[in-house]
Amino acid sequence: MSSQTKQWLKMGLMVAAVGLVAVASFVGGMFVYANFFTSPYAPSTLTTALPFFTSNGQKISYTQFNSTDIPPEFATFWEAWQFLNEEFYGDIPADDERVYGAIRGMVASFGDQHTSFIDPVRAAIMSENMQGSFEGIGATIRMDEAGRLIIADPMPGRPAFEAGLRPDDIILEVDGESVDGLSLQEAVLMIRGPANSTVVLTVFREGQLKPFDVSIVRAKIELEVVESEMLESNIGYVRLTQFSNGAADKLIAAIGDLQDQGAESLIFDLRSNPGGLLSEAVNVSSLFVEDETVVVERLKGGEEKVFEAKNGFNVTGDMPVVVLVNGGSASASEIVAGAMQDLKRAKIIGEQTFGKGSVQLPHGLADGSELRVTIAEWLTPSKRQIHGEGITPDIVVEMTIEDLEQERDPQLDKAIEVLSDG
């Protein structure tokens, strides 16, 4: 166990001793001194200045630089850089490691876990993952306000759940490497990996005296975008696992098939759906309502953009609808659930949703790293905040660990009860 983990454990035990829960409110699924590679000063000045401050290179004091070479706000940074190079007793980290550390520190000062910096290696991995299939442990992970990495939703039947991970477990290390200081995106990329490979997570769980290791064999996570079946009392059930391209078209086909089988009401399951495309969130909402606002995007400066349901998409008419949500329902799922709730189109049943209602714009940097900047947030039609708040169900039904282990589903049972009672 690393010294950082030991230090964290001492703090964690003190928190546990006074009965506090080591989790914070749901806040979304991610963190340059300045943007060295896209600032007006780069790359001709700041990047070329770095070699003059390496431990093995020529030592040049900050005062020897022309004022046009370094902006005034970096004076303290370069002074610290030089003192460390000249005086530190021990191995000096590589230049890029220190620059990335400075970037992470500056980004973290914004207090938004979804504004994130990703180093070149992990950025390349993320790009490859987006091109191919999803392989990993099968869990939704969030970061609390203290920067701790927390299991939000270990999906039943997936490697994380089968290996023993549970909601609110706090991840301290991945394969012996501390996640302290990493952004949510970077930490997630450490956990993901090829199918059949093993990752060891060191976790802390409330009620346990010390952290413990959980060994998980990664797998290819196969998720059917849409699943559907007929239930009792002419109730149709349809589940959407992600808001990928074409999700609404798949839902139209599934709902139509259920209606052909005699479905008179519908359960729409968005549990453990991490979100996806905003366009698909609008399209899916349009299957249930028309001529209504479904989401509002608020930009920096207060400007708002309104997204309305598309005409001619409503295939459910006035069918009674219940929407199921849980702590793994995030982003686009919350947009749809929030719209259905505000517009009184459906009853929302389950647990508080994730609380990811912000919009990120990715920037590829010169060395292959990536900076994702939060540029806007989503609001429900009545302009309720989603980010950091989530959607509170109309009827709260918890799913316990015992329910999951015994394959019981009290949330689905409640939805059936509500629809059966009219």
C-alpha cells in the first residue's frame, strides 16, 4: 500500500469515527497552469524556455528573460520551477511530467470534475476506445467534491459487481498506482482495458477498518441498445442502454412491436444508462411529447438555447408511461427523465439520478494531450438544474444489495403496480 493511501486511510478513519459518509452529492460522468500549447505565448516562448530550466541544462534566471517572453502571471511559476531544479535533493521528474502536473493543478482549481486534462497516452487510448467496442469492468464511476473516485453503479451481472464492488466504494489505487490528483476521465481510462486482462482496485468501504483489494477480470461489455418484452396486464417494457446514434429509431421499432402485441401502457427503463448524444435525447423525448420544450442549454454569459420536441415523432400517443431511473442514469437519461417529469408525461420511479448536466468541448493539444472544457449546462423544461442535483423520482424505490444478489427488482415491481392501478 502506498504512503498516499496510508495517509488517506488515516483521514478516512477519522471521518468514519464521527459517523460521516465519505461521499458527497452526485456531481457527474471528468480535469495548464495555462494552456501552454494553445496560448498566445506558445509554442515559441514558453515551450522553448523549458530546456533552460532542466537540471542538466544551462541555468538562466527568470530576470534574464525579456518581459515579452513570459507573461507576468507566470513569474512565480518560473521562479518555483528554477528553485526546484537547482535545489531539489533527488531525482527530478521529466519536464512533461511537471508541466502536466501544473496543468492538472490549474484545471482542478476550477472545481469542475468534468473540465479535465488527459495526457497523450491516455488520450490515445480513449480515442481507440471510441473507435471500437467497450471493454472494461462494467460500472459507472463518479467523483465527489473532495476529488474521491466512487463507484456509483456496478452493473449487475458485469465484472465489477461479480467481483464484489458495491455502490459508494471509494477507489484509492488502480494496480497499485494512486488515483489522487487524476481527473475522472484519466482514472476511468486506468481502470478500462482489454477483455480478459486483470485490474486490481484498492478500495475503501464504509464500515471496513482498512482498504482492501478487489481483483477484476475485464470483459467486453455487450449492451443491446434497446431491449423489450411484454409484461402482465398488457404492459410493455422497453429498456434503452445508451443514447447512441439511431437510438430513437430502434425505440420506435420496439414500441411499435409492443403495441402490435397489445401493449396499452409502457415502462421505459433508463436505469444505468450513462447518456450519449444530445440529438438522440431530443429525438427520444419526441417519442412521448410534441410541441413542447424538452431541454434548455444555458451557455456562458447566460445565453439560452431551447430544444423542442420534433413534430411527427410521437409514437406513444396518450399511453400511460412510467420511467425507471437509478444512480447510473446520467446525462441524456436525465434530460429525458426531467422532461417527462416537468411535462407530466410520466411517473418517474427509482432512485436519485447521477447529476451530470454539463456540456464539454474537447480540445486536442499540440503534444497529443486533450483538454475538455465545460462550456454549458442543461436544464429541464422548467429550468431545474440537473448538474450536481440529478432528477428526484416521483416515487422513490431503493434497490438494495440483497435485491441485486437475489435478482429481485422492486423498482420494476412498483412500476407494474402503478400502471396496473391506472
